[in-house]
Amino acid sequence: MEQFYFKINLNKYGEQRLQHETDRKMFLTFLLIFLIGSIIMFGFVVYLQKNLQEKVQNRKQLLTDINNQIDSYKVSGDYLSSNDLDRLAKIFTEQIFWAKKLVALGNQTEKRIAITDFSFKRGTLSLYGITKVDKKEKEFDLIDDFITSLKRNDQINSDFPDIKFVKSSRDREKDTDIIRFQIDAVGKNYSRKKRR
């Protein structure tokens, strides 16, 4: 007689329940990871949006500041008022090209005269110089000739029409008699104001 054997797994329900619990834990883990990732992504998007909004706001503020500055410069329709044009015209008409003046001054200065110093204040160019006393010549003839040559030079008299002798003093330096002198060249705009 043959014998039949049956194997009965009484623990099958327990395995299914264990599998179900494992699946549930995995689902909760994935759900938790998804939620955390979503929160991180949402936070990152909010940060980017806030950062972009700040940049846009800064650009708008900069544009407003620039427009305000432009509006402050708009005095008239052409951005220049009549006062601005007058000041600009005054700058161009009263400017002095010093390089040309100094070259002309150097060309007019004789060998026996040395310009030691010069200054420009209130429209007057003051020239300070020295010359050696020559016994064959009158003391001030050389200075007068120098003033006359300055008056004849177009480069100098165009801006300084009134050139005059101011003062002089006799001095002795290293056994040589010298004359120290000052000549003032008054600017054309300043001499007009003086006349008024």
C-alpha cells in the first residue's frame, strides 16, 4: 500500500502578513522620501523666485533712480537751460590756451632777461623776472622793449591786451648788479570789468 504525504504550511498567513508589512514600510519610506524631496524642491523654487524678485526690484529701483537723475537734468526740452548755455559759452570764450601762450612768451623773452616766476590770479598774468644791469644802456630800456614785444605778439595780446610795468628793484647777486621786475598782463575780460 502506498502512502501519501501532505505538507501543510500553517505559517502561510504569517508570511503574507510579513510581506504586506514589508511592502507597507517600503511604501511609507518612498512616500516620506518623496515628500521630503518635494519640500526641498519647493523650498528651492521659492528661494529662486524670491532671489529673482529681489533682482527685478533692484533693477526697477535703479531704473527709477536713473530716470530721476535724468529728470533733474532736464531743465528745458533740450536738457540745457539758457544759464547752462551762457556758462558753456563763457567757458569757451574765456578759456586760455596756456601752452601756446608759454611758447610765445619764451620766444619773446630776450637772452638778457630771465623769467623767474609767474602767476595767474583774477584774470591777471604776473611775470617776475631779472635782468643784468648794463652800464651802456638805460636801466629800464630793456624792460620797456620786452613789454613792447609782448604787446606786439598776437598770441599773447589776444588774451592779455593790457600789459604794463608794475615795479622793479635793484639788487646785487654774486658781484653782479641786477634788476628784479614785475610785469602784469591783464586779461581782456578782466580789463573790461575794471573799465565798467
